[in-house]
Amino acid sequence: MTTFRKGARVLLFAAMFAGTIALFLFLLGYFFKQAATYQTQVRLNAWLGVSTQIDDSRLDFITYFPRPAIVLNRLQVPTSGKNKTPWLKVDKVIGLLRWQDILWGNAQITQLILAQGSVTVGDTKGDEAGNLWQKALSGLEQASLLDKITFHQIKVDHPAAGYQLTLQQSNLRFERNGSAFIIEVSLQAEPFKWLFEGTPLLQYSALGLTGFFEIQTNKGDITLKDTKVKFKESELVVKGAYNYQKQNIDITFTGTSPDLKPLIAFLPEQYYDKWMDYKTEGQVQFNGSVRGTWAAAQAPHIALAFNADNINIRSPNIRQTIREASFQARFSNGESNSLKTTSLWVQNLKGKLAGQKFKAQVSLEDFTNPKIIAELQAAVDLAALEEFYPFGNVEKMQGFLGVELSLNGTYQDLAKATTTGRLDLRDVGFKIKNVPFVLSALQISLDLNNREAKIEQFSGKAGNSDFLVRGTLVDLVAALINPKESPKLQGTLLAKKLDLAELFSYTSFSAGLRFGAVNQHHYYFRLPMQWSGSMRLKADSLTFKTFQGAKFMADLQLHNQVLEINQMTLQTNGGNLQGIAQLNAQQPDFMRLDGHFLLNGAQAGGVLASFDGFGQSFLPAAVVRGTLKSDLLLGLVFDQYLEISPTHTFADIKLNLQQGALAGWQALNRLATAVKSKKINLPDPFPFAEINAQLQIRNKSIFIPDMEINAKPAFSITGRSTWTEGSDYTIKFAAESAAALPVVRKGKTTYNTLRSGHLFWVKVSGFLQDFSAQIQDFKDIATLENQWQAEQRNLRYLLDKIPLRLAPAIQNDTLKYVF
């Protein structure tokens, strides 16, 4: 019991002592907070030379015990100009103090911690905000007890100098000697980017800086001592000085690197990330200098030099290596220290890949519009090249490339560059991801002469299709260097077989699909935006699903995503197809096709089967027999998936079908049942001598202004049908005997009276599977013909009232040359 009482007394004493301490700290914080805050803000104002702003503050005696701390929330340091724009914003500023200073009401910060904020060191105009950090350095003597500054997640932006970085965990330690300071720097920043006239010049995901700076505040000099800069696996030793009053810099740096990353950092941003994954064995020496005025309106002179000898560069997958590589590189921003006078030279670049040698040298001058001078000689195994540098969506590359190239021109006008050399590819094959076929047996030989590349050989296979190209490629080299350029082909393309269904398969272009599930579409097709040229196309056979054609020929001209098709001829289904067309693909989500086509001597059933019945099920291909002749004027709209928009379809069709029959046609059988009471015989199959018809398609409606069927019995059809409302036709039956036909005597037409029951028409409405038929009798042929003409006039009047939103781009007279 005695032991328990002693323990209780100890606990009670400890609790009373802790409570007393807590009460003391509370009273201390309560009574001294305002004085400490005031003293701290006064000293900050004196140090920074401007009136600071804070939201609230508190004294903290626990977090940094045994050191007391003043915590300022949401500190802002404005400029002293009219706008009072904050150049420093920090969520939390922590100042470590001394106990004696707090008790004597003279709070002074010995260590400063800045967490979560931003600093604008200067601006693009170089106004007063850009000079405040200089005042802060000059005012360091005001913070006489400050010996350390720590940064946590502080974003730094210097628009005038062009650099941006984030201080992750950085420390500055101060030692004073009169007006001179020695600052020990330990800085970790990420990411770091240095823009030069708006162009990324240096960029690293991480950057480290260690060393000592000596600052002469009365002169504005910062001298770098034992300073090292680390980026990735590279390290720079930096020496020199910077005067922040005169904004003058004079530093040099040297270093060695086990990789090419210091040089890669100067590549355009789109190439930077790709090349950062390559591994280098061997050392690269580099040195450089930055000298001159570094201000908003003036950049310093920058000079860099790289040297690499006998190094090995391994690809990211480690399976291929460039061996025995060497080069020298020089970079300078020139006499005026601007992009205009900036230049880069890469000289004596050589090495081996898969046992094949290459060598090159390149120079770029004037980075506002680089003048390119390049020499390249290479023999490349494409399988090894793909392993070393993957070609995007290309895989399973094989074959051999030989190239000799000499280029002298400007980047923005490569079309006028002086270009000579040769390009040879032998036994090349590869597959494109998601494409269902393989490109194989490619043989290409090009003779380069300035803008033109003469095609000595260009042949190969694409799945079931093959091709042989002859002619000239214009601006090929420009397109290889500048993605905004595209080559222009002038020549002929010969093929034994073109399988368009395979070439246009949706899987060939799945990366380009913009809406809808991929498996809902069978095909995908777009005209390239920048391609242009002209070509004579000849193919022994052409197929698209069920369509089969032979001896296809056409003249093609492509410009601004408009394809002109002229002099087109094709043999299909025993007949000849001739035509011209225009395909306009300038809109992003649809294409418009206008054309005029003539078909002569084809088998009607085969034509229907070839085009899948033209998307309708009313008249199956197996039903129709006969030799077809047609004249088609067409205008339609379809999307990238070759799906036709029925609400934007226009067509005028003239049909002539001879010596045929309709066999097993459900519509004819239903009609036979409807007119059975009239004792009209409609046999199955139903033979005819000739059918002449005019068809007009307007959006979702099909009109038949006139259709004459010469048969026994002969009949005529007029009317229309729509996808949603079914059909509305009138069928006129003529007499079985010749006496039913009109007789012309001395310029007058008379009609013989027919037997009763043979003068009638049938009005059919509804859908094929469920239509109604109404029969109307006529007393004489004159009455029948008059009302029939009125029926046709009503239909034509209705047709004329329907606006043709898509007037054809190609008029009727454009096919005159065919005749």
C-alpha cells in the first residue's frame, strides 16, 4: 500500500508539473505572441525592404522544442510599385527564435523555414519585382542572427531569365564577415526547365546544387566556390561569379558524364523523353560558359562543347548496341546571344550497328528557322534498327536499308533545299500494330535530286494486294524531316489484285477511331490531310467484299483532302462500268461522294449481289435476270466507317433491263394474288422483253416517276417508298392483245376499245410482308391514260417540292467524253 501511495504521489506531481508547464507556455504564448509577431514582421520588412502581409500567427513551443518558433500563415511579400503584386507567397513561414529574445521582447529569427509557396524572381518586363530579391540579399545584415534558411516545396519562376523549378528540400547556411557572407548551398529541385526565347533549352526532372557562394552585399557580387551541379547521372563543376546589381554573369563549367543526357537535354521536347532511356558505356566530356548580361531584355552568351570517343549506346531493351561511336558537338547562341544566331554542330558522327557502319555530320544555324546542312552515309539492318529505336506502331521489321544523303536548306522551306543521294531498301517487310495484314517483299530504289526522288523501283505486297509504282516522289526528304510536310506522288500504280475490304478493315486504323465501339464497325477510311499528287491506277482485279471487278483503270488526283477520279473503267458482272467522281473529305466526321457512272451489258442479278442489294431487301439478287444498262448520277455522304447516311443521299438513275425474268419474287406473287379476280396471269418466273425505269432517291425515299415493263401482260409502275412508311405505288395493267395499244393515224392518236375487265390499275400501299391492294376499273383506254398521266404529274410535283440539299458537284455533261 505504501508503494502504491508513493507512485500516486509521483504521478500527481508529474501531472501538476506538466500542467504548470502547459499553463506557463499558454500564458507565454498569449502575452508574447503579439510582440513576437510584431518584432518578426518588422525585421522581415527591414530585411526585404517592403511591407509584408500575413493572415495570422502563433507561437509554437512544442514542435521544435527546445527552440520556440513563430509560425506565420500565408505570408505575402508585395512589390513596392503601384500594383503591389506579390512576388513571394508562402503558406507557412516558421522562424526559430531564442528564449531570451522572446522574454526581453526582442524576437529575432535564427533559422527560417518556408513551406508550400511560390517565388517570382523577376518578370518578362524586368520591373521592380525583378530587383526585390537583390534587395533581400543586400539586406541580409538586417537579419544579423539568421544562420539558416530551409525551403520545402517552393516553386521558383524567373520569367526574365527563363527558368522554372521547384525547391523540394533545400538549405542555405550563412556565415558573416562584415558585409560579406559565405552561403553553404544544398539544393534539390524538380522539375527544372530553362526556356530561351520561349523555347525549352534545358530541362531535367531533377537537379541538385551543392557548394559555397561568397556574397559581397556592398558590391552585389556572388562568387561560386566548390560548386557542383548534378542532373541525372551527370555532374558539372561550376566556377565564376554573378553580379546581381549589374545583372552580369561570368561562369564556366566542366564535367564528364557516363551517358549522353547532357547533350540530349538540348533536343526538342518531343524527342527528349524517348532518348533519355538509352544507356551509354564510356565517358562524354563537356564544358561550357555563360557570360554577359542576364536580364529581361538581354541574354548572356552561352557556349557548350561535347566530345565522345569510342562509346557504346545500348537500346532500352538492351538487345542492340551502337558500337565504337564517336562525335564532337558544339553549341552557341552566337554574336547577338539570340535564337537567330544560335547554332549546333555535330561533326564526325560515326559508329556501327549490327556490324554495319554509318557516318554523318549535321549543322543547324539560326534556330528561328534552322538552316540544315547534313551528310549521311549508312548501311542499316532494319531489324537491328527497330530493336534499337522502335518505329511507333511498326513491328517485326526486317530488310536492309542503304542511304546516301546530302542536304542543304532551311527547315521551313525544305522544298527548296539542295538534296542529292540515293535511298535503297531491299527485301523489306513489317507489320503495323492492329493491321490484319503484313507488308512484305518491299523493293524500293530512289534517286534523290533536290525536290524530286525518281522511283527506279517501288514494289511489294500488302496482305492479298500487290503493287508496283513508277514515277516521281516530290518533297520526300522534306516530309521525312518536317512532320508538317508530305510527299507528292506523280506516276502510275500497277496491281494484279487490290483487296479493298482488307485494306480498309477497321482494325487497320483502330488508333484513329473517335467514337463508338471498334467491333461495331467493319471498315475505316480517311483521306490523309496533307497528301497530294496524281496517279494512273491500273489493277487486273479489284474486290470489296462481294464486289468483283477486272481491268480497273482510273486517273486519280488528290489535293486538300479532295480526290478527283477521272477516266474510270471497270469490267464487272459481264459488263463495262465507266465513270467520274469526286470524294471530298475536308470535314472531320464525314465525306461526300459525287459521281456520274455508266454501266452497260452487266447481269442485273450479279450487280445486285456485288453491292449487297444496295442495302435493301425488297428485291433480292437471286430474283432478277437480264442484261442491265444504267446511267447513274449520284451524291451521297458517308462517315469514316464507310456507313452511308440515308438522310443525305441523292441519286438519279435510268435503267434498261433486257431479255430477263423475275423469278421467285415475293412482291410479284402477292400482286398476282391481288389481281387474281381480274384473270390476269402473272407467271413465276415472269419473263419480260424489256424494262425501262427512272428512279430517284431523295434522302430516305425512293421515287419511281416512270417504269415500263414490256411483257405479257405489260404493265407500268409509278410511286414511291420510304424506309419508315413503306410503299405507295400505282400499277397500271395494259391489254393482253395488240388492240390495247395506241394507234397513230395522220398525226392523231386513237385507242381501240378493250374487253371489259382489262382496263384497271392497282394501288399498293404498306410493306412487303403486309401490303394492301385496291383495284380501280376504267371504261376506256383514254380515261385510263389521262388519269395515269395525272398520277405521274402529282408525283413529279411532290418530288420537285423536296429540296435537294446536296446538289451534285459533277454535272451531267461531264461524261461526254465517254461517248
